[in-house]
Amino acid sequence: MKNILTIFAAAIAVFTLTACEPKRGSDAWCKKMDETPKGDWSFKDAGDYTKFCVLNQKPEEN
């Protein structure tokens, strides 16, 4: 029973921490990417940064 509660608590913690990530293409995401070293960016990060932060296109609202 203790193992189940531990796993459940860990799952809740992971879910909560991933919800704090700013939406890709938002102003907060652009600021975060400005502070991230360029060597740590993925190919998708670089493309989205150019699209959303340099060319000022806004992400689609879902």
C-alpha cells in the first residue's frame, strides 16, 4: 500500500511540475528561450523561436 501511495504522489508531482511550462510561442516562452543557451536548443526550439519571437507570428489558439 505504501508503494502505491509513493507512486501516486510522484505522478502528481510530475504532472504539477510540467504544467508550469509556458506555452510555446507565448511572450513568457520567448523570454525563457532568450535566457537559455543557444547550444541547448533543439531544432524545433530554434524554428519556433524564429517563427514566434522574431517574425512575431502568434501560435494558433486551440
